[in-house]
Amino acid sequence: MTVDVVIIGCGPAGLQAAVHAVRKKASVVVLGRPEASSIYRAHVENYLCVEGVAEGAELLAVAMRQAERFGARLLPEEVLAVRQAGERYEVEITSGETLRAWAVIFATGTSRSKLKVPGEKELVGRGVSYCVDCDANFFRGGKVAVVGNGSAAVDGALTLLHYADAVHLVAKELEVGQTLSRRLAESAVQVHTGVWVEAIQGDNAVTGLLLDNGDTLEVEGVFVELGAKGAMELATTLGVMLDTETFSHIATDKRQQTNLPGVYAAGDIAGPPYQMAKAVGEGCVAGWYAANYARKKGKEAGGPAERSGG
């Protein structure tokens, strides 16, 4: 199958990119499953025009219908490889098919590091979170714990003081600079060092955090701040450059283009903040410019690319 634009990722960034690309008269295929998006199991209340609390899965379902209505083709396939083929790119997927496109948009999000303890997987979205900025407001007046050894964990704990009545920080060994260490020491955060998490307790919601020294912290929320590992393998193998400071996300310009012509990135994979509003905005930009690029290359080659059904 040959198309103008292949979008890897079926979350807010990828679907918004699809909407804008197809409205620019580009043929578009979106790869991935919505349940793989970090927003799928999230509750959203800080996105413009969302009144109250919206379910992430419901928002993605609407976005998918919208993208398909405009003409994008959605395939629930995983990507095995992305490679250059002349001026086009080839995207090999799990069905065994290879897609050819003038432009590729990486919108795969990031894979957050997990504690891998009992109760964590079962209670995601029910008190377990991987993003303080996203979910702090749900714990106003409550008791919460942050788990992590680095600056992300300490910063998260300090941020939560503005929302929760009690904030615990659990760390095997804190590894932060003097300034952040001093702020932590002067704060109301209850620090537990030299211990780690044995299990997250609760049936339908978090009720406690069991530590490996036998203590239990009575909390309603657990924020896992172990850092985020970007889903970069496909992009870096292709030759896409990462940011030169942290090497944790894909480097892009204002058009969301990478160092490779015709390759774009949007959303969490393009760096923080990890918010739906940012993902949607970057998806809009990436879809717009990827479609323009693909149509230009198609004309230079003597005609438009085959439509997404061919």
C-alpha cells in the first residue's frame, strides 16, 4: 500500500495529526491501538472545552470516528520496522504488509517506567498515576505518596503539597541536587528513605502503600515517578536524532519535523510536558506540514501518491 502519510500512534497526537493531514487532501494511514495510549485509562478535566471529568477512552473513541469520517484509514497494527526507500519511507507492520509513504509521523507516546509490584497494574487510573501534573487535582484534601529516587519524584512531591493534605515520598536513596534537597527538607513532605514498595493495596481504589520494611502508608493516591523511557527504537534505528541534553525524546523544530526530511514527531515522544493539550497541538502542526511535504513530493515525482486503498 502506498499513501502520502503514515502516522505511528493512535493517541491524541496521532489522531489530531490524521485529522489535519486528511483535510489537506493527503491520504493517511494511522497505525496502533488506542488502548496503548496513556490517555486511554485516564480521567481528563484540564483540557479545553471538556466540562467536568471525561474518560480518556471515550475521548479517543470520538477522535477515531472523526479521523475516519474525514478519510483517514485506521489499522490496529504494530510497527516492526521503518526504513528509507529512496525518497519514500517503508513501514513494515505485523500483518506482514509494508506501507510506503512520503512522510511519517511518530506519535507513539512514551512507555512509563513501572514499579512492577502487586496492585500497580490493577489500580492504574484508580489511584495509581504516572503524572503528577495530570492528576494532582484529583487528590485535593487527600493523602498521597510519590515513589522515586530522582528530581522528578521530589518535584512531584513538592507540587502535590499544593493539593493534598499529606504527601509521602518513598525513595531507596535520593539522588537530587542541593537546591532541591534543601527545598524538600524545608517542606512538609514526609520522606521515607532506605525503603521501597512491596505492594499497592486496595480493591477498587488505592487504600495503602505497603513498604518492604513492613510499614503501611494509608494513602488514596500513588504517583510513580521513575522517569519515562521514550518509545524511540523505531525512530533512532531510522536515524532520527534525540534531544542533545537528556536523550529522552525526539528533537523537532517548530514544524515538528525531525532531522530527516519527511519525518515528524508529536506528543509525549517529542518531550514534556506530557499533557493532552500539547499532544493535540503538536499533532495539528505535524499533520499539517507532513501533508504539505507529501503532496509536494508527489507532484515532483509526477503525480500524487496512490490513495490509501491501493
